[in-house]
Amino acid sequence: MGPIPIRHPDAVPPGYPPGYERELRLPDGRTVFVRPIVPADRGPLAHAIRTADPDTVRRRFLGPPPRITPQLLTYLCTVDYQRRFALVAMDPATGDGIAVARYEGTPDGSAEVAVAVTPAWRRAGLATALVEVLAEAALDRGIHAFSALYLADNRPVTALLDLAGTRHRDSIREGFTEAAVALDRAAVTAAVQRLLDGP
């Protein structure tokens, strides 16, 4: 993603939840710093989308990258921290952004979840960690299920959703899979505690 502030900028939007600023220890021993997204992250996010490898773009946007406009960046980086919540993850050694994860609430009381991780940090447990922290935030805000629409060959997303809770819907059409899981408070709490304590 490019350099972004490890801690949030001095000016944060109303409702910013500092309790989700955390250092997490991944299963491979590396640590990452995670915090809620803020509007000042627009520049690094634009850089991340422009420079993302084709596979990341295809998995995240289910096709070509979107046209990057000021309106899109404002939408992605300005959330209410309730029905719309997003986290950014940084490499503590460099300050570089390495992942973004978000949920968007839906009218039925669940939320759609999406995660993008830079290639060098894949297969380290980072995407799973972010989904687990997002699940904690969602449960704290009365959201009890996650859903995702993703490419059918994107097996890591299936694994992530299975870790978040019990899957209760799964359908495949035209190369896409839509899955939904009920979030399990005890499992999510235990998973987040492991991230804070380390392996």
C-alpha cells in the first residue's frame, strides 16, 4: 500500500474506535500493527490499487480494477465504524501498508466482508487475523453474520469464512461463490486473544 502512519493521524473522524489499534502476532512469528481506516489513508490506498499485482486485483474486485476517483477513495476510507468498518495493517518495521479488510453492513443485519493482502504477506495468517478482528468488531456492533461474493477458485476466502463461524449458505453461479457464516462469539474472542498473546 505504501507508507501510512503506524498510529492514526492526530485528527480522527467522529466515532473512531482506538480500541482496535493493536499489534498482532501472526502464526509465522511476524508482527503487524492494525488500526481502523481513516480518511487520511486515501493516498496510500490509491497507490495500492494502482500498483497491485493482477491476481490481487482480480480476487479483490472480481475483475479489472475500478476507476480510481476521489469519490471512490473517499467512500473506501470514510466509514462510520458501525455499519461500515475497515482495518488497515502495517509492517511495523517499514510503516508500509500491507493489507486492508472491511465489512459493509447489509439490510438483513449481516455484513459483506472483503480482504486484500500484498503478496509478500500472504500465507502468513494475516488475512485470517484481519477477518477475526473484523468479526469481533462486527459482533460488538450487533452484526452476527458475514457474507462474501468471490471467485469460485479463491479457496483462501472459503477457509477464512469457515474460521469466522458456521457456514449457513453457499452457492456457485457463473464462476462466483457466495457464502455466509454465522459468527461465533466464543470462537472469535479466543482467536483474537491468540493473536494478541502470540503463538
